[in-house]
Amino acid sequence: MTDLSTFFVPGPTWVRPEILAEMTRPMIGHRSAEFRELCGRVFDDLRKLFLTSGNVFVAASSGTGLLEGALLNCVPRRVLVTTCGAFSERWREIAQQLGVEVDILEHEWGKPVDAERLATHFTGRRYHYDAVTFTHNETSTGVLNDLEALTAVVHAESHDTLILVDAVSSLACTPIAFDDWKIDVCIASTQKGLALPPGLTLFAVSERALEAARKKAYRGTYFDFLLFDKHAREGNVPFTPSVSHFYALAAQLEHILRVESIETRWARHLQLRDMTIERTAAFCQLMADESHASPSITALAPRKLEPSVLLARMKERGYTLASGYGRWKPAGIRIGHMGDISLESLSAMLDVLAEVADA
Ligand code: PLP
């Protein structure tokens, strides 16, 4: 990694200049043989990222579009939403808007979703759930949920509840074993762990989820999984994609899988997290439960300065960090350390943060 980043927002993330350059390639028609070849390569590599041998699709949308799409395709009647922060609560807001029955298993902000509570909830449930939602990495609080344990609980308790996962800020930062954990829909966007500009959402969909979609009377149009499936069989997407993003995505997948390696990338994210927590401990309170601290974003409450003052002073020094999110906005700051952020970049920024925050 050559350049030092000064941009530490938890999405969009810093994009390497060579990847940005990929987006300036000349246009090709999205029904051309060239695009089919490009799309085929992207699908093959996305399978490696999601650790699946099944269906992967790409939509021109941010992540929220696919949260709605997953609910529209997979939930005819009732969904269980697990919450532990603002983005996991988004599943609830969308489901309520769609008019389906919503049960909520709520957790305190900063804490992870608890597998035992989930099991107890399932055992005592009065209704059948068509699906349960998880937000793998809660970007508002910096908590990484233990998705392997949570999916195991659902499989032990119900054989026909679909598992819908928001992996928007975790894919390519930490392992997600779509096939082994028997996930049904897993959603991620380009502007987080993949370190591309915002604009595309990538999602894996199980055969069970497609079966549920087939039975659903109304799936909408733009996010109809059956249309994505039909077009993917022809190495394509249903609607006009952002071709420029596809070029950049293909190049970035090549880099992630064959230059850096996915295992090295996961390990680097753990180092980024540990460095952030260690080097801010003297002047900031970690807002997440440390045992579930996210590898991609850290939420911190500064001890001496108001968060807004700290962010403004960092900006004066050339660094962009994020404010707290939702109800945590006034109390904290968030450091995005995902994607292609190097340890060197983070270390240089943390030196300045220590100077500014501890002055
Ligand atoms: N889910 C999570 C965990 C996120 O972090 C985000 C964005 O930050 C989203 C979903 C989707 O938001 P958007 O549709 O604005 O990209």
C-alpha cells in the first residue's frame, strides 16, 4: 500500500488511486460480450469472498435498498429483528413500513446480540418467523456480532426460518462463511470493507431464499431476487449497472483475493482494531463491549474534549474522522479503519489524535 490515507470515516472509505483510475475506463454496453465476461469474473470472485458456491448478485444501490429487497422477497408475514444499534434498527423500520409483523429482540447499544437470549426467545415464541435479521457489524457502535453462534442458534431452533444478514461493514474485513453458517441472504456494499466508491451492493442468496421469493406474491421490481437469478444465469444483471463500478470492483477483488489474500486482509483488520483501541485508551473511552470490538470501526468517547471540537481540530490537521451515529452522535466519535487503510496510515493519524485529544 503506497499512499497514506487521511480519511477515516466508516464508509465511504479511502479508495486507492489505482482503483479510482479503473473507473475512468471507456464505457461498454451492459448487454455486450465484454460486460458478460467482466460480470462473470466478478461473480466468481464474489463467491470466494462470501465463501459460497451458490448465488451471488450485484445491484446498483446502497445497502438499504437490499435490506428492503431481502424483506420483500423473503418475508410474507412475520420477522424477528435483532437490534443493538442504529443499523440493526433499520431492519425494523423497513419491515414496519412494509407492513409485515415485526418482533424485536432488543439489546443495549454497545452490546452484542446475545445467543442465549436469542435461543430463549425462539423457544418461547408464540409465532412462526419467516425470517430473522442480524446486523453482523453494527457500524453505529463498533460491535461485531458473533454471527456463527447466532446462526447456529436459529438452525437449532427452527428449520424453516430464513437468516437475513446485513454484512455492509464486515464483508472483506472479517470471515463470513455463507455456506457453512447456512445464511440465506447476506448483503454488503462497495464503500466499506471493499474500499470502492459507494454505488453497488453485493449480495449472496440461498436456494431456500429463492424458493421463498417464488412463493411471494409481491417482490417489488428493482430488487426482485428472481430477476437477479434469471440474469445471473446469463452472466448479467437485470437493470443498467454502474459499469464503472464493475471495472473497479473486478480490480479490487483481484487485489483482495490474489495480491493481499483474504486471510491477510482479515488479520490486518484485527491489527487495525487493536492498534486503535490501545493507542486511544489514555484519552478516550471505548464505547463498545471490548470482547466484541469491531475490526472495521471503533466508537470512542473522548475524555477531555467535546467530540465536535475534537473532530474540528483533526480536520484542521488534515484528518477526517466521523461523528457518533444516531443517539450516540453527541457523545462520541467514530474511527473507520476498514478497507485498504494501512497500519502506517492509522498509526500516523493516531499520533495526531493523541496530540489533539490529550492536549
Ligand atoms: N447497514 C450498515 C451496518 C451500515 O453501516 C450502513 C451504512 O453505513 C448501511 C446498512 C446502509 O446504509 P446506506 O444504504 O446508506 O449505504
